Amino acid sequence: MKIDDIRTGIDHLRHSLADGWQRLRESAASALTRFSSDENTRLPAQHEVDDSFFAPSRSWSMLGGEVFEDETRIVVRLEVPGMSKQDFDIRVDDDTLVVQGEKRFEREGTDGRWRVMQCAYGSFRRAVALPSAVQAEASKASYRSGVLRIELPKAQPGRPRAIQVPVA
């Protein structure tokens, strides 16, 4: 074995590892969703929750999701409980599905203290990389039992477009 062969092998290994780490980083980043509160959210203050570890989330949170693909379509499912279908703004922008919305906090009119708060509230934006080109104008979305389901028919590659997807 020559030194050039060893160098080539090490370079290939280094690039392969770098590509793998990049894909892992992108996958992990897309699993988290940033929630940003505004003055309308009216979350309890830190001192209103007994255990500060369980204070309301004002930053990053997990929205569980799945992306399924077959020969004719891509189906994206996101778990976003506590919302109504009017709260979503869904767009297809080039090869990315963008879901935005706002999860509002409703204060109950009872006296007492919050003991635990683990839900995220506020506006959020989640971008999902689509594995194939889609017919954005033929896409459908539905929201039932806290799950947003978006079905995107596959398309032949064409020019990129941004399309609004209504929620049924």
C-alpha cells in the first residue's frame, strides 16, 4: 500500500464523516421549533410557577413530526395540540414546507398557583425539507385531534414557486 493510497483513504473518510455530521446537524435542527411569545400570549411569570424548571417555555420546544414518502406523494404530520385550523399558515417554498402558527395561552379565571407548566406557547415556525419536488397548488392539509397532516402530491422538477396551502 502506498502513502498516496493512505492519504486518499483518509481524505475520503474525513469527507464522509463531515457529510454525516452535517446531515445529522440538519436533521436535529429541523426537529426543534422556536416559539416566540408576544404581549398577547400572557404567560404566567416565572414567580407564578412553583418549580422554575417547569416554568412556561418561551424559546425552543419539540413539535413531534413525521415525513412519509411513496411514489406519488409526500405526507407530513406534525403534532401541534391545542390549536385550531385557523391558527396555521402553511406554505411550500421551493423544496421546503413552512408551517407557521400561534399557540395561545388561555388563563383560567380561578384562584390558585401554577405547579407545573410544560407546554410551549407563542408563535412558531417549522421548516421541513421536502425530499422531492411537489405540486404545491394541489396540496391538502387537515387538522384533527392535535395533528396537522399535509399531503403534497409529487411533481416533475420545474421552476421553484411559493404557494399558500389552506387548512381544511
